[in-house]
Amino acid sequence: MTITEAPNVAGALETVAPGTVSSHLHPAGSFDVADHVVPQGREEVWRFTPLKRLRGLHQDAPLTGGDFKVSTHAAPGVVAHIVPASDPIRGTSGLIPRDRVSARVWAATESLYVVDIPAETSVAEVTTVQFTGLDATDAIAAHLLIRIGAFSKATVVVQFDGSATLAENVEIVVGDGASLTVVTVQDWADDAVHHSTQQARVGRDATLKHVAVTFGGDVVRHDMTADFGGPGGSLELLGLYFADAGQHIEHRLFVDHNAPKTRSNVVYKGALQGEGAHAVWIGNVLIRKVAEGIDTYEENRNLVLTDGCQADSVPNLEIETGEIEGAGHASATGRFDDNQLFYLRSRGIEEKEARRLVVHGFFNDLIRRIDVPELEGKLLATVEAELATTVLAGG
């Protein structure tokens, strides 16, 4: 935990724009690619990432690929459309590129794919956006904006599969009093590389549930930032991942409590199996001077199924005011719980089946919290398929 000093800011109900108070955990942003040096891997924000496997996304690889297809099922009342990059809605989430990849995507994208939910609209049906990569040879730049108007409610699921080298910027804008669930499912082919920079702004008394599910891909690196457009906002960040042999999955989160009476809860769970499987979770929370009465908690759990895996888990808190309801974090990485295994074995369950049940129990609670029935069966089936590749009896 890091406690820092900050300048006094008058007005208990004011908000602070991102960047007003610097955070050593979050680099300054710039739209100019030249302001972002090519990372060498020694930088704090890049030290876990296998740069040689990014296929030049962090350097100067052309972002001109177009070998993919996008299909959308927009629920009634939801509008999905494409607008030019010059449209003023770009950047309304407060997105400012904080690394070279994001800045390159900002410069390269000529259009935005927008999912719009109008104000005062309650949408029961799930809206889905399916991105399928057809070739990983040429890198692709993409920009997605999900926007929900005031006092509306909706769920949007974005799914990725196929082969691709994708660098994207994602913006999420939640209007005052609105409730939005956004789920991203990375079910890539084994050769895919996916770098995603995401920015969410949660309005006054609004709620955002953001879920990241990652199973496939060679390298997947997601960098999620969220802040608040007014007091009373609530943010829930959930993540589920399963890293196989040689796979690198990295989730970086930054929650900026820049308004009072806001809430955030972060829970990420992952399993690892196979030689060279690597999972990285970085959780950063900044509680600014004006953010009185906030409550925040972040948690990361990793379950190691076989030898040869590596899980890095780094929670951080920066606190600039003591007038808060609560702030905490937890992180754990370990193998199977011997007590759970003993309990199941003592009731006549074979060891391999007992280990399978423990893994399902590890993920089931989180899958239920996602609360998207259309996805629950698929996620459980994918976990089962991952387990089928592991010699659990020897784990």
C-alpha cells in the first residue's frame, strides 16, 4: 500500500479530472505517438510483457490489416453503427493513450464501431458483437465505443475468436443513473495476439459491471482504466482466465476514485497449466483527496494446476484521504486445497475427479456473479475443455 500527499481541493462533491493528481502507478497520457518511446521491457508497465511476441505492435509494425469480420446482434432499442474517427464522440470516455500501442491505434483508426443505448431505455436482451480474425499476419487497429444514456439498463457482450494480431482502443461511457454490463470473451486461436486499452467513465449514481474472460491466444494484454463522472458511481470489475502451456495472459487495472461516495470491487480468478503458462494481474487503485466516503476492494486468486507455470499478482493502493469507508486488497497463488481434496476423496471420489470438482468450484462463484445466463453454460463448457487437456491426477 502506498500513501501519498495531495494538494487540497475544495468542495466535498467535486470531481477531479484524470491527470490532475499524478499517480506513480499510471503513466501520463498523450495522443502523440512520438511522446511514447518504444518500450524495452525494463519499464514498470512493461516488465512482465513478452515484447518479442507482440509482433511489433509496440514498435512500428503497420496497423493496416483488414482480414477479419464483425457481426452484431443488436437488441431492440440498441443502435450499432460506424462513425468516422473525426466524430466528436471519440474520446468522450476520457481515453488518453498511456502507452505506445494505444497511441498508434488512435492515430491509425479511421472509424469507430459504436454501440449506442439511448437514454431511459431498459434492454432485457443481450447485444452481442462478434469479432473473428481470419489471419494473424497483418496487424489490425480497431476502436470500439459503448455508450449508454442516462437511466438506461443493458448488457453488451463482445466476443473474439479466430487468428489475428489485434491492437484496439475501447471506450465505455455510462450515463448518470444508468446500469451497464460489458463482457469481453477472448476465445482466440493459439496464434492470436491481442493488445487492448480500455477506458470507462461511470456517471453520477451509475453502475458498470465489466467482465474480462480470457481463454485463448498466444499473448493477450488488457489494460483497463476506470474513473467516475460524478458522486455515487459503482464499479465492479470481474475477470476469469485460463492460461495453457506457453500462453501469456496479462490484465492491468487502474481504478481512479476521483469523486466522493463511489464504490469499486475487483475480483479476478485464473488457473494455469502447462510448461511456460504465465498469468499477470496488476491491480491499481487511486483514492484522491476529494474521494471521501468511498469504498474499494480488489482481489486476485490464481490456481496452479501443474509444474512449470508462473503467476504474477501485484495489488496496489494509493490513498490521499483518510475519510473513506474502506480500502483493501487480497492476492493469493497456490495449488489445490489439500483439505478440499481430502474431503472429496474421503467420500469415495477418485483423485482426478476430485481435482476437477475443485477447479469448477474455484470458478463457479465468479461465473454466477457475471449473471449473463446466455454465457454461463458456454463458460463452464470451456473450463471443462481446458481441464480435459490436463493430467489432473498428476497436478
